[in-house]
Amino acid sequence: LVFSNAVTNRINVLDFERLSVSYPAEDHCMNEGVLSPDMNYMVDDLHFTSTSGMNLDLISGAIDPLRSSPGTYAIEMNTGTCLTNNKLTLTLKDFPRLSSPLPDTVLCGDEPLEIALNDQYASVQWSTGATTPWVELDEPTTVWYRVANSQGCGNADTFSIRQIAIKKLEYIVDKADCYRKGRITIGESYIENGRAPYS
């Protein structure tokens, strides 16, 4: 008499959707804000790593470009969940600095005013429509300008222009400052369209 015990083990294989992680763009200008990864669903054990030079949050994957250095980085992800890709490549592109932002200024009478940028850029756009490194202005207004470098990253700023009209100036010198060459203090004055004190 022969006895046989047959034990059958069944393994259920579940079809999980793989975790997909990506950033909005592979190339990112460093002044366009913090980068956060896009995921098709959330997991609790996802961790990010990268080489030095990138300000990367190891838990959320958020990148602060302004606290990073320009360059191309490999970002690795580790998790117990199946990933579509465990490594991403991201390039942080530098942006043009406005080393000498244009200050607010004035128009004297009806004389036009020419404003020029001190630094060189790949392209320039003024609110007047001009695309040259300089612009001529002849009326009070607020002007914006945008510059871009060869990588396509830009920067922008604004400045204001107001107009003054001095029609007549009469003054009596009250005192002169010998230590500050060319500076005088006006004691009595009559300036049309102006407001005292003057110096």
C-alpha cells in the first residue's frame, strides 16, 4: 500500500503599474524656480541621490537651481517599487546676470534720453520694441527690458522715467564746499517748475 501526499503551492503575481518619475524638462534655466519631480503615483520609500553641486532634497526630489551649480547631473532613485527608470539626467543652465541694473532716471525738458546696457547679451528686448543694446526714450514711462544668453536663458528688469522741466534758474551762492569739488549750496533761488531746497 503506497500513500502519496501532493502539496501544491500557488504564487499569485500581481500586475503592478511601474513607478514613473520625471522632471518637467531635461534642460532648465536656473532662475525659473524650484524643480519638483512628477510621479504617476506616490510611494513612501523613494529616495534621490546625485553628485555634489546640485541642491537636491533626498526625500522629495525637489531641486533648488539657484543654490546649485550649472552643469549636467545624473539623478538616481531607489525604492522597493518597480521603476520605469532608476536614473534621470538633468541639465541646469546658467542665466545672464544684470550686474548693473538700469536705475530710475529723468528726462530734462524735451531732450531725448539714450539708455544703454553695460554688458553684452545674445539678445535684448525692450518694451518699446527695440532689440538693440540701447534705446532712445522721449517721454515719461515705465520701461522693461529682457536679455538672454546663448543658452536661451533670460533675465529681466524694469525702471521708471519721469520728466522735469526747468525753465528758469536764478540763484545766489550761499557757500561753497572746498572739500567736495564743484559742490555749492544755493541760498536764494527761483526755479520754475521746481521745488526747494537745491544743492
